[in-house]
Amino acid sequence: MSEFLFLYRGETRPHKPQEADEITQRWIAWIKSIGERGHLKDRGLPLELNGKVVAQSVVTDGPYAETKDLVCGFTLIEAKDLDEAVELTKGCPIFEVGGLVEVRPAIQIGM
């Protein structure tokens, strides 16, 4: 099995508490289903929509919510290959709000 990182991009956050609760429950159920199939390595976390961007010695505000590329969370999974990892994205709640999942293979480094 290899490790893959799911980067969740472009999510808009619900404004009403009831909507937030509903989407949270869908995320919990979807991630739980990945774990029940033996593919969950680390459930990850949602990320704040603000922060800093660092390029060597230059620090700027960002990322910016207007950017479709905004990373709003991550999950680490295990799968036999990239195709299986992509298959595991099916049903991800981010698709309901026009977001996407970037699937990135992790490089194993012997330490």
C-alpha cells in the first residue's frame, strides 16, 4: 500500500449553523467510510481560510478566499495505487459545493 494526500480545494463555508452541522456530518460519514474500508491513515483537519504565505524570507498575507486554489483541508489515505486513491474520493462532500480533491502520491523517504 502507498500513501496519498487528499487536498481539498475551493470549499465555501456555510453561513448558517444548521448547514454547517449538516455538512460536518456528511464529512464525518464519508471519512468514516474510508476508514471502515481500511484506507484511512490520518483523517486530517479542515484549515482556516487565512494564514501567511512564505517564499524564502518574504512573508505575505494569504492565501486568499477568492482563489479557487484555496486549500481548505487534507486527509492522508492508503491505497494500492493512484487509481484506487482517486476512486476513494467518490462521495466527498466538497463536490457538493463546487470544490475539488487533489490526489497526490506521497514519496517514501527512508530515514
